[in-house]
Amino acid sequence: MLIVMKANASQEQVRSVCEKIESFGFRAHSIPGAQRTAIGITGNEMELDPGTFDEMAGVQEVIRVSKPYKLVSRDLKEEKTVVRFPNSEATVGGVEVAVMAGPCAIESREQALTTAELVARAGARFFRGGAYKPRTSPYSFQGLAEDGLKILAEIRDRFGLLIVTEAVDNESLELVEKYADMIQIGARNMQNFSLLKRAGRARKPVLLKRGMSATLEEFLMAAEYVMSEGNYNVVLCERGVRTFADHTRNTLDLSVVPAVQRLSHLPIIVDPSHGTGKRNKVTPLSRAAVAVGADGLIIEVHPDPDRALSDGKQSLFPDQFDQLMVEIRQIANVLGRSVAATVPNPGARRPTPVSTASGTAAAR
Amino acid sequence: MLIVMKANASQEQVRSVCEKIESFGFRAHSIPGAQRTAIGITGNEMELDPGTFDEMAGVQEVIRVSKPYKLVSRDLKEEKTVVRFPNSEATVGGVEVAVMAGPCAIESREQALTTAELVARAGARFFRGGAYKPRTSPYSFQGLAEDGLKILAEIRDRFGLLIVTEAVDNESLELVEKYADMIQIGARNMQNFSLLKRAGRARKPVLLKRGMSATLEEFLMAAEYVMSEGNYNVVLCERGVRTFADHTRNTLDLSVVPAVQRLSHLPIIVDPSHGTGKRNKVTPLSRAAVAVGADGLIIEVHPDPDRALSDGKQSLFPDQFDQLMVEIRQIANVLGRSVAATVPNPGARRPTPVSTASGTAAAR
Amino acid sequence: MLIVMKANASQEQVRSVCEKIESFGFRAHSIPGAQRTAIGITGNEMELDPGTFDEMAGVQEVIRVSKPYKLVSRDLKEEKTVVRFPNSEATVGGVEVAVMAGPCAIESREQALTTAELVARAGARFFRGGAYKPRTSPYSFQGLAEDGLKILAEIRDRFGLLIVTEAVDNESLELVEKYADMIQIGARNMQNFSLLKRAGRARKPVLLKRGMSATLEEFLMAAEYVMSEGNYNVVLCERGVRTFADHTRNTLDLSVVPAVQRLSHLPIIVDPSHGTGKRNKVTPLSRAAVAVGADGLIIEVHPDPDRALSDGKQSLFPDQFDQLMVEIRQIANVLGRSVAATVPNPGARRPTPVSTASGTAAAR
Amino acid sequence: MLIVMKANASQEQVRSVCEKIESFGFRAHSIPGAQRTAIGITGNEMELDPGTFDEMAGVQEVIRVSKPYKLVSRDLKEEKTVVRFPNSEATVGGVEVAVMAGPCAIESREQALTTAELVARAGARFFRGGAYKPRTSPYSFQGLAEDGLKILAEIRDRFGLLIVTEAVDNESLELVEKYADMIQIGARNMQNFSLLKRAGRARKPVLLKRGMSATLEEFLMAAEYVMSEGNYNVVLCERGVRTFADHTRNTLDLSVVPAVQRLSHLPIIVDPSHGTGKRNKVTPLSRAAVAVGADGLIIEVHPDPDRALSDGKQSLFPDQFDQLMVEIRQIANVLGRSVAATVPNPGARRPTPVSTASGTAAAR
């Protein structure tokens, strides 16, 4: 059930409605929009009588929602969600197409810093790189864990890049929340509901990757899990689905971008690196992703892909990434969007923030 | 086996090699390229000794081919194939992005002509429309057959549009070859090898749609069937594959475009109408298809989609098609390609060709 | 629309109803059942008024059918269809589990006869073997064509085996109809509607294989195409569908057997050879197919699988087939069904029929 | 790398080899077999020199393993693993086909006990029922948590049934380990590697369900994760994979049973309830699963399926389950296996164990 408030409803009126909802044992999610505030109700609200709210002051309309998702829905919030970051111009879901780039895994400080400088120079505002790697084999490289997170924090401080990195369980999520700017939930964990709920209680935005065989509804419901715990800053990510096709590692389903945008206010980005698994497909599919209307890209770049400890075959060489940025910038312009400009000397982009890892976390 | 001739090899030398090949009971396919001529050999050439040709005049190199496809391969012909049409500037595989548009089925002369004028005005050079419709149910509208083809021929004459229409068996193929400019083989017939061979003996270009669950190799091998019979003007078409995903009718696999272009010299276009099955996804996916590098689009447009006898839900309204043309023109420009301009009065575009339907066929 | 006649309706009354239907330009399909005759109407019968028939003599009920299939439906005919063959005890759909066995392709008279004797001895009543092979590559062995059919006819005469073989187009169908006992339509042609209609006009039973990515409804609609032309002897065949799974060539979907049986009166058999593509999986999946309730099996057996011209990897060795027959006989018994007994000297099973190939065909 | 010991190698010699392995920083897994002991080495053993072990006393052979899985492999242990339970005759992987039955979720004490009595009477030795339910929607019933586990423990005590129930994160796993006899890891968590490792440190057997789109290799690697932590009692479970097919909820892939058995010594059971999602398909597919060679079944039964809080549509009515047991018992016999007999008065089956499950339970 959604309660749509009048355009001129007061904060007080909104609060009254929320209290009423909670008095019945349900949870109220007040979502302010450009025109009006809507209040989502979660819990088994079947038993709630819409009449209870109809006559309350400030209430314009009470809507029964037939879809299984509520908080992710455009019915609740018509304007697109724009995810913002403290002390940064970067957004996801705004006019600018967000570019997240970096190696699959953080392998060493040197590898990470080299890559960070390259991608910052090309215009990326986000740095990606795994400190915790979910690997098919227990005997494969599993990531540097907290040491990797510390390297990532250093990268933020040196280059002003926002850090996106994956959490694989409650323990790692706690650390990722501390060190990074955006918590990635990987495809294999898209229905790890325990982890989704924990991410919903985090105070950093969540990047939620589509599961390998997730339907659109399951994908949105996974986001609903995060939002139902109170974290409304969720960015979806299409990364290819599993099909019979064998010319790519996964089949990148770009149609899910307009499909999500029709049903939900959440931003959605595309991962053409995992989505194709082949370096030579990354640039054309990146162009296509921007052309279809995606809010961003997440791309694997490695200074020496042939020696990468994971996913080298799908990582771009640095000069390929530079070229990709040029091409998507032009496509973005056609759609009335932009891509951040190149930065000749990214190390100097921002005065080294005094607040390092720990301080940063405190500030948020 | 491929025999690559020297750049300065004479016609006579090429002919000698072909005759030698045929003297062993194999078939020779001489494919002239910009720099050199290559000769493909088909038949079970395992038994052929490369030494037989090594020393012949004009031969530069004899290459054993390990891939199952030969004639479709970039190994045989490095430059992209550009399919051309008599008395028309239109191409598929050239600089211009080919746009084929029209209704799913030819329902009546009026419906067809109305649509044709609309799409010609917007800049399409090809008119699509089914006279033979492969329908899941035997009780659904199956097309107007030869009457439909006659309407299509009239459209060519009035608007200068090239006609693309589907053949479903040998009988219909004979008529399509007579009336149309391009013979479409539908997804359900991609492995109807008997029909592919018949199309390979036709003297009109073939538009070959990817089967619903065809791998890249099967798709290329289907084209090889057509080419092995001597028809080298084959255009491939991605139209979505069948997966678990249920937010679109099929899952449009845009990654197959660069994958085909890497392995084959044949042009490839995209059908976002069947590829998504939903009108509101057609324009974003069309932009994406052009951005990924497709050589063209085939799009369903209907003057009154809600009353269409088939596939109304995925047909664009005329004004949506106009807008689509504007958007893809801009994307094409970013890639150094073009889309034909709008034509204020398409009926006057070409002096009515004297040769009408029957004469046309004769002339080719 | 279905018209259900009273149990005691006369032939005359049935004929009157059929004539009435045809007077409106529709087609009447009168299907006698154990208790009653039902009459299916095909054509766009939306325009027909049920009231037209309600009051006719012998009519019990007029049913609007909402499903897209009619003639295949249990609504039309509650009892299972049992397909019978002239001069043979063999059935498909009866108590006996039908076993069809033989090589993928007829390669030579010797190979075919050797295999035929082996499978006849083990108890198979049907011999399978392709004379026309739909192959992914135009350069692969395509079958012996009519020469292969003649070998098959000889096998029928010598061993009393019923012949099942594939037709790939109208021309081959005509010959298959002449020489064989059952016309196979392959998976790649399941939606070759032109071929389905031609098979619907044939006077031999049709074995219709499920397409690689056919839904249950599409599968039933393909059978409907055959039946709508008047051939009601259709046997369905599950042969695996295409999925992401890579441990078998296809994924055998045994659940489709009870699903078909719930909706349709047609028999359904299973092809574990194509369904798995691996010899070592054929026997366990054959047991499972019988256990799930399939009406038969079609199995590839080759006297020397390692030298087979096609599909050797999935062909059983003769002794493996013997063992398989033993195992499925026991499973069949559990379900109250049987499998034909071994035949010590199959060549003598039946008095050599005077009518050989051509005469046989004439007699039918 | 695997080190195969001589048949007559002493415990001492085995220990020496293990110590040697660990002295290099790797982990040794000593797996005793009927004929010989094999020792698996995990860690990045690429750097180990086989020569190091060749000459040690009792070593017969040092094998380099090319497959990514080791501990699950038949190379390590040729005989099938039989999972046993303290104070119970029940096994998984032995001659008896293990039957696990019960409701999808524990909804109440009454519902659970009623069902338990029914399934115990019919011969099931294992009781299934979720206390933690991973649900697509955050607003659906999520299970009774520890209260549910207590009901399950009571059921073990009253009916002598072994308890199988799902853990969804580290916290719930700890409780499931305490109360239940077998820890289920659900399909959605098949690649929740953090949870797999935790299960690998548990002292109860693990039932590992195949992920919705897991390949055979990924499935085995998930088991390898559990075993690499030292828990060798892993039972695999096929529960249907996601495909385009829409007549069942998932497509049950029975071919994976012989495929697993070929590569691995681990037992594998089948879940036809989730595998089909439809009550009327459960019995035929159960028969098929036993016929294909599965080591057991896990089946949803509910005393009143239409009122079930989850998955009612796929739950059997009690009398359907009785009938299913009769049918699979007969099929099992054909394969030389058995199914436990009916128990007229299951509540009296065992003298109420004071120390349930041997002190195992007491210890909790």
C-alpha cells in the first residue's frame, strides 16, 4: 500500500501518517519526491484498511499496490533516484554517465595505483577493484581482504576516486562499509537475502548486480530487500545472464535497462566486461549500453591484462580504455548526457583530504 | 582449403586453378577481394593434396582451414561484403546503416501503401512486410501470399523502396525471388537446410535470421549453406534468442554483432522488434544496435498497431519511427556512418521504373 | 469450438453436423472416441454462433475452446490415441512401450542390415535410420537419400521391423511416405509449417520431434498443424532442449511427458540419444523415460559406433542395447506396461511378405 | 596433486606423508578407501615437486590432477561415499534410496507433527522442513527460525526421523548444526562461498542443492569448497535448472545424476517438488529419478497443501505421498536397491531416546 501525500502536506502530517502506520506494527518508508511525498508501507499490510488513512490530514490518495515490489517502484517515486556522494561531484542516475573502472582484483599496491591513475586520467570518477573475490574454486586467488581495502582507501585519497568494491558476507560488508564509498553485492549473492538485509542497514550506497539467471522481478525484489531495511541508495547493474550462447561468457541483456527504467526509479548501470568476458567486445557493448540509456558503466582495466590474477581476458588495456571513454562521451552527448572529462593530473585533482579511511567513515 | 592468388594473378590463372579443383570433383568458389582473389574449395576436400596447387601460376598460398565454415570466413575474404542492388543507391554492409521498415504482415493494399509512404518519407530505403507468415497456430492469419507480393511490387514501383519479404518453402521462394529484392529466411527456418540450399541458387540477396536458439557457429553455418550453392549475397540478422528472461519476448543478443564481424565478412543487421516484442523497447535497442556497430535495422511499423493482424504490440506508431530515425542518425554519425535522409515526397523519388514486377525479375 | 455428440448419436447425425460446419466455410474434424464422437471445427470460427448447433439432432454440448490447440487436446478426445500399423502388432500409445532403434544414418546396406538384425533380436519393433540427414555443415555426410530408403524397405521385409525415417522437405517426404511406415519430422523442422502441413496430408503416422527451444504450447501447436490437415496419427517425441548446461549435448526434459499427457491424447516417446548426446547416459535416461510414463523410446545403436558417419558418440554398442532392453522391460512392468520380447531369429519372425517395398506402399 | 598410498601402507606412513605436505604450508586430506588410502593436497600446490613424495615409505603413486576439483573426484576415492548418521540405520549413498519428506516450511508445531507422523508412517527416514526460508520477497513469510528448529528437534525425538533443514547464513547455520542432522544449503546459496566454507567446518553432513543455473563443474566446485574445509559428508541435490520452458517451474535435469556419479564419489539425490513446481508432476518424476539411479529423493508433503504458507502448489497430499512410496519402492527393486518399509506406528519406532542421536544431540 502506498500513501501519496498532497503537494502541500506538512512534515508534521507526514509524520502523523508514519506514526499511524507504525502503531499497527508495520514499517513506514517516507520517500520525498519533487512534487509530493509518498509513504510506502511494508509488512503484511493485507490486513490494513485503506480507509484508516483516507481521511487523515495531508493525504491525497491511498493506493493498493498489486506488484510485489513497492519501494523500488515508480508508483512510489516518479522521479529517478540520483545517488550522490559526500564531497564529490559524482552521481549515479544524474545527467552524467557514471564510469567505474579498475582491475578485477586488487593484486598489489603498485598494480592498483598504476591502474587508478590511468582510469582517473581518462575521466573515470569511480574506481572498482575486488578485495574479496568470490571464485568458483576454493584454490583460486581469493583477494587481499582488508589489505586490499586499505589500498583502495589510499587510492581515494590520492586520486579523488570513489571506491566501489564487493562484500561477500556480513564480516566483509562491515569492512567495505568502513573503507569504500559504494558496497557491491555480486551476481552470486543477488539472492543472499541475509547479506541484502545487512546491506540495507549500511550507510553507503549499494551496487547490486543481477544474478546469472535472475528475472527482472527477482532483480527488483533483491533491491526491495535492501530498501526495505532503510537504505534507499541502490544502483542496479546488468552484467549478463546465462544462456546457451557460447560466443560470450554471458549474454548481455541490454533490454533490461529500459525495462528497469519503466518500472523503477533506481539507476541502472551495465558491466560489459563480465557481460561478454572478451576484451574485444567490451568497447562496442559499452557504446551500446550508453546508447540504450544506461546510467553508467563498470569496466575492467588492467595495466597488464595477460598477467592478471583473475579475468585477464576481459580486461581492457589502458589505451583501449582511453579510446572507449572518447567513444562513449560522443554517444552520451547524443542522448543529452555527459561523461566526465579527462584529468591531465588526477593526483592533484583534489587537495589530499585530511580525513583518511577512518575519518572518512566517521564523517558518513 | 583456401587458395590465395597473387595480387597480380591474371583472370586466366584464376580460371586454371578453378578448373583444376573441379577436375577432382570439388567445387571452386572464386571470391575477388580488393587486394587479391581467394578461391574456396567445398566438398570433402580432406583428400586434396595442397601440393597440387602450390606450384600453379599465380598461386600465392594454400591455406588449410580448420573452422567448419569457409565461405563466410574472414580468412577467405578480409574486406566486408557490401550487398548492392540494381538501380539503387542502397547497400547493406557499406557506410550507410540500412533501414528496413514496414508492417509485420501485408494485410491490405491500403495498409501497405500507407505504411510504405510513411517509412520512405522518414528515410528507410527498404520496405519489409510478410506475404507468407509462419504462425505458431494453423488457425492464425497466414498472409496474403502472391497477392501480397503484388502489393509489395507496386510499393517498389511507387516509392522506390527495395522489398524484403520472407519465403517459407521452395514454392514461395520462387515467387519471392520473382517479386522482391531480398529474400528473407525466418528464424524458424534457419536450419531448414533444403530451403537454405534453394536460396543459395536464387539470384537475389538473402536476409538470414538467427534461429531462436542458434549458436554463433550454427548461424554462420546456415549462411555457409546458402553460399555453398553460389549465392554470396547473404546478410545476417540478429532477432533475439530464447532465454529464461520474461521481460521481453526474446533476449536481444547484441554481442553477436561484433562476434560475427570478427569471424565473417558478411554484413549483420538487427531486428529490435522481434528482439524485444515490446514497442517501448524498440527505440532504445535500435540506438544500441547502431552503437554496437550493426550494418542495419529491420523494424516493424504499422499505421494502426492496435489493429494489426500480427505482432501489433511490437510495431511502432509512425511518429515513433520518425523519432527513431532521428536518433539513430546521430548515433550513426558518431561511428562515422550515415542514415539516409528524409524524403519529403517519396512517391516522386524515382521516375516510375518502366520495368515493373515481371520485367524487374527478368532484368536480374 | 468443439461439438460433443451424444453417446447414441447416429453416423447420420454426425455427418449432418459436419456438413453444417462446412457450409459456413469451416473444416470439420470428426474424432470418434470410446464413449462419444467429438467434432472439432477449424478455421477462424470466432464468427460462428454456438446456437447454430445446439439444437441439432444428436448434439450434446457445444464447447468454446480457449486454448490455442484443439485437435490435440484432451477436451476433444479423452482417451489416449493409440497409433497402429497395418499387418503389425506394434502400437505407439498402447500398453506396450514402443522401442525404435537403429543407427543415426543409413551408411551402407551392410551396416543397416547388421544393426537391424541386432535390434530386432533384442525386441525392437521399429527400425530408425536416416536417409536424409539435416547436418549443421553443408560439407558433412547428408545421407543416402532414396538409396537409403530402399535399404530401409528391405529391412522391413526381412525382419518385420517398422521403418521410421526423417523427411526434410516436400520432395523427401513424398519418398519417405512411399517407403517407410512412419514419417519423422526433425527438431529443426518442428516449425517448418509448410512441411508440417504436407505431413498432415500424408497417409502414414508422423513422429514429431520437439524443437530445440520449443515451449510445450509450440510443440502441441506443431502437432495441431499436422492434425488440422487431417492426419490424426501423430506421435510426439522429447529429444532434449537447449540450455546452458554443458555436461550433455541437450537437456532432456522428462517433465514434458506428463505435461503432454495431461493436455493431449497424443502418445509421446523419448529420445535419450539426442537428449544426452553421450552413450553412457542413454541407458539411465531410458530407464527414467519409461519410469516417467513415456510411450516409447527411440535409440541410436550402431554396430561400430566409433566409425559412425554421424553421432557415433551417442550410439550404443549392440550389447549395451541388449542390456537396456532388459532394464526397461522391468521398469515397464512396474508401470503395468510391457516391452516386446527378444526374438531369437528375427529374420524368420514373419513369413517374408510377398509385397516388397513398392507393393507395400501401394497396399497402404 | 593426489598421493595414492600402497594397499598395505601403515597409519604411520600415511601420517608421515600428511606431515610432509603440511610442512610446506599445504593442507593434507587423507581419505581412506576400501583398497587404499589417498591423500589430497589443497592449496596452490603447483609449486610442489612430486618427486618429494615419490620415494616416501608406503607411497604407491603421485598423480597430478588436471580437473579443478580434487576432493570430490572419483580419482581420489573410487568407492561411493555413504553418508551415515549416529544411532540410525539411515544412509545416503548406500543401497537404500533415501527419502526425505515434509513441508516446505515449518508453519506450526501441529502442522509439523502431523506431517511428520504421516511421512514416517509411509517409510521416510528423513524429515525436511524450513525454519529459515529464503523468499523472493522481503514481505513473505520467512520461517519460524529457532522456534522452528525446536519443533524439528521434537520431531526427531518422537518419530526417530533425521532432520534436514536449511541454513541461510552463518548465524542460522550454527543453530541448524545444533538442532538438525543434516545442514541444507539452498540453490540460491550454492555459490555463497562464505557459507560453504562455514558448512565445511560443521560436524554434520551437508545437503548441497544445485544452483538455478549452475553447470556441473560449478556444482562440484561448490562441494569442493565444503570438503576443502574438512567436511567430507556432502550430498548433492538436483532441483531443476532455469530454462525457457514454462510448463514447469524449473527444468529437472536428471542427466546430471549419472554425470555426477561418473566424476564424483558423492551421493546425489533429486528434488522433484522444486524441480517441477507442480504437484501432478512430482510422482512421475520421482519414479524417473529413482530409475535414473539417484541416491534419494526430497519431497514436499503438506497435510493441507492449499493452505500452505509457501509452495503449496508443489506439495503432495498425504495419500499421494503414500502412493509415491509404493511406486518408487518397486522401481528401486529393479535397480537392486530398496526403500525403507512403512512403519505402522512411527511414534513407537524408537524408544524415546533419552540421549537423542547418541549424545550427539545431548551435546547440544
